[in-house]
Amino acid sequence: MTLPTNKPYLIRAIYEWCMDNGFTPYLAVVVDQHAKVPREYVRDGQIVLNISADATSHLNLGNDYINFAARFGGVARDISIPIGNIVAVYARENGAGMAFDMEAPVEAETVAEVDGDRPAEPAGAADSPEPPTPPAAPAPGSGRPHLQRVK
């Protein structure tokens, strides 16, 4: 039996901690075809997003996706990020937070195996490119994380 991920719960906890203490919660996201973000702000396959109450509207920190609306260059955009694409949640002011491993996206369909000895692969796994390697978490005591700030 595989346990469900605790990642969305940790993200919500760090978000609440940031908001309760007057910090600005940021998300570092690896962008792929599943992430709905403004592509013109993506750098090196990643985007850093301010998810504070002042910067977002309709914020929904769900178990599978984080959804909200935000303004980029004065233009309102709808953002949708799979939980598996989030590689860090942290406070802008002091860098305190948590880094995560990039999770493989879950596909709805699977390919049946003929011999039954091996587990089924996600549909299209053979033709899909490898997901980008997530950034390494900073070493303890190395100071603030080196994430790009996007307004």
C-alpha cells in the first residue's frame, strides 16, 4: 500500500506560518507542460511565485493543484500548478521553508503489460521527454536560497 504524499499539507503549513508571522510566502516551481504559468517569466525551466494574500486572489492550496489568480505586468492571469512541480516553499524575508523533490506527473491511463511481471508504465512514457532536474536544496548554513524573484 502506497501512502499519499504529505507535500500539500506541508505547503499549507508553511504558507500559514509565513502569513501568521508577517512573511511573504514564495513557491519555486519547475515548469513543464502541466504547469499553467506565464511562460514569459520562466527562467531556466523554473518560476518563483509570490503567493501571499496581497499578491493573489482566489488562492486554493489543494491536494493535487495550487490555483490562484495574480497580476503579471498589470495583466490578470490564472495560475495552476501541480503539487508535484513545486520544489520549494519559503519565506522571502529569511529563506526559511522547505525544499522538495520533483515528482513524476501521474497519468490517467496506463499501458497493460503482456507478461504481468513488471508494473505498467504511464501512457506515453516512452515518447515523453525526461522532466527537468529540480534545483539542489541549499546546504544548511549556506545562507539564503538562490531563487529568482518574479513580481
